[in-house]
Amino acid sequence: MSEVKFSKEHEWITLDGDVATIGITKHATEMLGDIVFAELPEKGSNVEKDGTAGVVESTKAASDVYTPVSGEVVDINQAIVDDPSKINDDPEGSAWFFKLKMKDQSEMDNLMNKEEYDKFAKESAS
Amino acid sequence: MEIKKTSLNKLHQSNNAKFVEFAGYEMPIQYSKGIIEEHKFTRSHSGIFDVSHMGQLFIYGDESLTEELEKIFPLDLKNLKQNCSKYSFLMNEDAGIYDDLIITKIEEGYLIILNAACKDKDFEILSNLLSSKFKMNLDNNRSLIAIQGPKSVEILNSIINGVDQLNFMTGNWFDSDNQKLFVTRSGYTGEDGFEISISNDKAEKFVENLIEKGAQLIGLGARDTLRLEAGLCLYGHELDINKTPVEANLRWAISKSRLSNGGFIGSKKIMNQIQDGASQIRVGIKPEGRVIAREKTKIFNDTDKQIGEITSGTFGPSVKGPIAMGYVDKEFSKIDTKILLEVRGKKHPANVCELPFYKKNYVIGVN
């Protein structure tokens, strides 16, 4: 499993072979508040880097979920659709969103590492 | 314009409030526990709400004030007993709603609680309508604190002895800590509770005292989910200048005795709508799935004709699912009518349902 990378849209991503696992960051969940609804892309569909790949809604508002890389959706986490509060409980672990079979692994190159993301999140929050 | 702050602003800050601007005020949307926990705590224990941004309009006058107010409000004020409150509306000639409000008869005249975003305009409208002999005071020196939920009566009564004797929608002056507080048994959550009018310099200490006794601060986020579960209207969403009380399904708030003779602003339109029916009406809406239909979501029938629009929609933490209110064409307003809600380009099935979504726990009468 690769190092965890992060996007400016507050997604995290890890790579295992050519399959990427993507979710939203703890920082994102703290900004959103209590998540009460999650919509994920369909299994078998193709998503494009920086395109929308789902929706999360808090009690306050709906927010798009973006995918930081392109690929075919090979798995989705039905558990978070059935109980969206799991996303607040463990956003960077068991509450992953979807898995993609990547076409172009160089798309990972421009993403942030943990240290860079923490700095980015701190700056964007203030 | 500089953002206004209530007398509890520092207390909100020290309780880790997240702030939003609401009607020109910096108000807490939530505290560290979040909207769902705050909502549930209010339903199970006791929540404190800073509603000091709302207008507290004192109008002083004799019997002739009552007569003049009856020309404005669709209420039987002559028969309203002292310390009793009524929900009502300030309307234009077309029965469009400028504001919804609670009016209480007090010894010296009336106290009217107004929405924050409307209060200055309301004051101007009422000043123009009422004789200048009546003294009007939109009192900025007083804060307004709501305490809501099943434990509220015990907590508040331990600080202000005697509030447990108030009936629902009544109020009274109480002495506490060397000052006069006006307390009403009312609220906006579907729970038993009180609203306390207190001078600004005493408000923070008073709320700290409530917290010490086990109540917790609750933000506007949970206030919205609580009122929506209780099926209550929010001005600017369910109600505005283009909606009438009949369309808003609030004709219960219009005194029966005033419907036969009218004589209040908007009465013609209201009497016509009661006779002929309004073309659209406010209803409760329950989506079948988990999807949340927010304000401005379009409502369709099964032949793709738009039949209405959502005015408020959220996830109801006690109902444990999505809930909404909106306006639909009259023929689709019957309970259990199947409708479709267009969310992000997809149509989702929903049903017109009874209000409230959450059953009330009001204490109606104690004596």
C-alpha cells in the first residue's frame, strides 16, 4: 500500500497495485459537520480526475465529492450509504468512499503528502 | 454595516461556537458537539437558545390600543386575557405576510416578539399604523433566552421559582436576582419550554447558571432541525410577503370571531381564500429514500408537471430520516399523495404527510 496522498478538494487516496482507495479527510468532515447522506458513483462507471464522484450532505448543506484521479469504479463502500454517520466516526479509515482501477498512475504525482495537506488545510480553514 | 453581537457572544465563543451571520447578527450555528447531538440533547434534556436577535417590541396603551391592534392583527384581542399569548401575523392588504410573531397581553399593553430580519421594518409599519399616543419600544436592552426540552421546567424553576405554574402560551413577570424577568411558556422546538426576556447585563450570568444546572447551549442549526420536525414555519422560507396565512395552512391562528366581520388588514383576501380555497398550500413532505430535498427543490407529479416547491428540507435527527415542508397545488395537498422531488437532476419519490413529523410534548395546562 502506498503513502496516503491528499487533494485540495479534501480527499485522501492510497494506491494498492493499480487500485486506488479514495475517501474524504477528517478535516473535511469537521468542516461539514454531521454527515447524514452519502451518494457514491456506480460500480463499473468511469470517473475523471477532478470530476464529481458523489455527494455528501450534512444537516446544513450538500457538498460534491471529487475524485483526485481518473479510473473505473471497481468497488463502493455501501456501509457509509446505509449509515452516513460512519463517515464522521472514521473518515480516513473504514469509511472510505470508492475504489478505482487507475489508468494513469502519474496522476498521483501532483497530490500532497500528509505534511503538505495539513498545512494546506490549516491555511484554508483560517 | 458592522455585524451585531448579542450579549451572549463571549459565552458562545468560550463554548467553541461556530458562528454564522444571521439577520445582521453573529450567531452560533453549532457548538463543538454538533447539530445532531445538540438536537437530541434538547429532545431528551434541556437546550438553551440565544434568540436575543429577535425583536422585543413593547407597546404601551389603554383599551384604545387593543382596538387599534385589532385593525391590524386577525386576533380577538378584546377577549385575550392578561399574560396570555397568541401566534399571529403582520400582513399587507393582500394578506401577504410581513412577519409572523407572538403577541402577549401585559399589564401595561402588549409585548410582541418579532423575527430578527423583520423587526426594524415591522416597527416602521406599526409606527405608521398606530396612533402616536402609544409609546412603542423595540427594546435593545433586553436579551431573549429560550430553554427547551423535558428537563427545562425543573431547571428553570430552580432559578425562577414559580415558572412551573405557567400554562402553555402564557407568561408573567418574575423577580430574580434583583430584576424583572418576563417569562413565557412557549418555544419553537416541539418541546415544553420557556422564553425569558432579561436585561442584557444579566443575561450571561443567567445562562451560566442554567448551564450549571445541566442545560446546554444549542445553536441555530439544531434550532432549525427541531422546528422543522415540529412542523413549524420559518419566516423567509415557509412564510414571506407572497404567502398568506391560508396558503401557509395557518388559518387556526386566525381568531374565529374575526372571520365573520373582518376589519383587519388583509381580511378580504383571507375570507375569500377560506371560501374559495387557496391555489397552493403548505404541506409536510416525507421522502421515501434517504435523499434530502432542500429549499427550492422542485416538486413534480407523475406526469412530469411541476406542482410545487420545497421551502425547507433537512435530515430530522429524531425522525431519523429526511423531512421537508413545501407548497403544492391544492389538488396534491392531501395526506399520502405521491409526489416526486427533483434532486441533482433525478426524481425521487416522496409523500405528502401529516405535520408535525415529531409529536409534541407541550405541557398544555398545569392549573
